Amino acid sequence: MITFGIMTLNFESEASYIHEIASRSHSCGLECYHFLPSAINPLTKQVMGRHFDAKKQCWVDEEFPIPPLIYDRCFYGDDEHSKQCIPIVSWLKSREDITFLGFGLPNKLELYETLSKSRLSPYLPRSQVIKDCSDVIKALKSQRRIIIKPINGSQGFGIYYLKKNEKTIHVKTEKNKKIISRIFPNESKLFQWLQPLINYRPYLLQPYLELSNTSSQPFDIRILLQKDEQGLWLERGKGIRIGNTGGLLSNLSAGGSVIDFPSWSSTLSLATKEYIGNELHFITNNLPHILEREILPLFEIGIDIGMAKNGALWILDVNSKPGRKVILKTQPDLQETLFLAPLLYGNYLIHAENKERKSYNEKTLYH
């Protein structure tokens, strides 16, 4: 049997999702293993991890060779373990004898630069890297309201809303499902807060877009795309994420809720519904092929799309390691499909004549 490895930074990460995949692996002709990049012995190339016992339907601690087929579900932070694992994963992705289901995406800035040269450029909020605090002040003077976000961020972490009032500057963010606000009396005080932030990690600056519903709740459309057992892209499902009133984020990790797409779209006029359907189809039909042409092969993509009050659609984020909560909550009948998908696509890769998987680029680690 071909060995199929699922790689995370700890064994608690997405434990139920990984268990569901593993419990179906044997029926797909795959032997499932779960391991951490840091558990690879650099001398023996053996891994200390877990093997799924198909008969007992449980995990068993075991040492094994690095699996030739890997599903990467590593989410990196600023901690030392993440920093230790990044070069190890980079080494794994460069090896010719290992096939990854997907190679990931570059950071938000490089992704923006790639998509801004494509036919999807009208759907992108204008983005620039913050080189200095003066960039923020300049943007506030011309736009009054802006958003800043980490170039390598995920799950809405580290996003700030800034608004220039007549004499003060208002800064708002969300932490631990709470909205936190600060008022700075002048630019100097803002600089004292902002400079350490942009020194610590690179940030992007974007215009603030009104992407809230009539109840002043931020909302967006989450779409999950995956490749099927024949290597063809398809849309698995989509749902609406709704955030807290007056907040910035619709992420479920920030306390957001979900509703199914048909229920939401049924509140729209027939013309608006048709317009949004056509726009979403254009985005989902083009995005995977643009990314794979310019970057590297992928297995799945989560797309977050915001809708402005004037009906304009904006691509807010693209993630190559998407979660499944929105889809499973709004379309629970897709559960079996989503648990089998990595295994079926893995089988396709093993047996595909055209591997098309390499010309490795180490910029694809973050997402």
C-alpha cells in the first residue's frame, strides 16, 4: 500500500478532521500516517509519529520512513517550533521522491502582485507594503479610513482599522472575540504605537471597504474549491460568514456565525442574485488556473469574497489550507465528500502519468 502522510505542527491541530480522513484511508488503498516535521530524524530520514490502525480504528505510535505522499496542514506562527519546522518543510517540498497534494501559496503581497497582473485585478483591493509610518499617515490623509494587515497573517490575526478624525486617529481591532478601540490624540502618539508593530512583522495597507450588512455586521462569502479524483477543479460549496456588530472580522475564530448561501441569496433581488452568481462563477473559474500557472500546483483553495454596499465584489483572501466549518455547517451532506477528497486526489497523483508537480518555489510555505 502507498503511505499517505498528514503533516501538522502538533497532534491536536484539526484532530477530528484528520481522524476522519485516516478512518477512510484503507478503503482507498492508502496507509495513513500523521507526523510533525520536527519529528524527522535528519540522519536516518525516519519519522517518529502515528500510524492509523485500520482494524482497531485508532492511532498507534510508530517510527516509519517519510511518506512519499504528503497532505500539508501546517499553520505557522511566530513561535520557535514554527521557525524550526519551516526549513524542514521547505526541504521536504524540494525532494523529488515526495509528492505534496498542494504546494501552498506565497504571502499576501506576492499573491496580490500575481493576481493584479491577471484578469481578476478589478476584484482586488489596492494593496501596498508599509515601508514607514509616514505611508500610513499619507494614506489616512487621502482616504480617511484604511485597513492594515500582516503580509503573512491568517485567520484575521493582526488586522487593524484606522480612521482619521478632525483631531484624533481612531484604531480598532478584534482580539479574543472582543472589539478593542484606541484613540490617539496626534500622529506622534500613533507613531509610538505603530512603529514597533511594523518593525516586528511586515504589513500591508489597503483602503477600508464597506463590507457589512444592514445590521452593521461584517460578512463575506466563503467558497471552497478542490480538485476531484481526476485532478479537475470544482466548487465544493459556499456559505456566508457573519461577524459581530461593529466588528472587522467575519472569521469563525473571531466569533462569527454562518448561514447557507441559498438563504442569504434569497433575500436579494432577482437581478442582483444573477449578477452575483455570474461574478462568483467568473472568479472561481479563473482563480485556480491563474494561481497554478504563475505559482505551483494546488489541491484546494478557500476564497473569501466581500460585497460592498454598491454590490461590488472584492477578493479579500485566498487560502491554500482552508478550513471546512462553513461548508460543513451549511451543507452537512458534503461531509463524506470532504473527508474522502484528499485521499482520492492523492490516489490520482500517485497514478497520474504527468506528475506536473515540481519546479519548486520556497515562497509557498505560508498559506
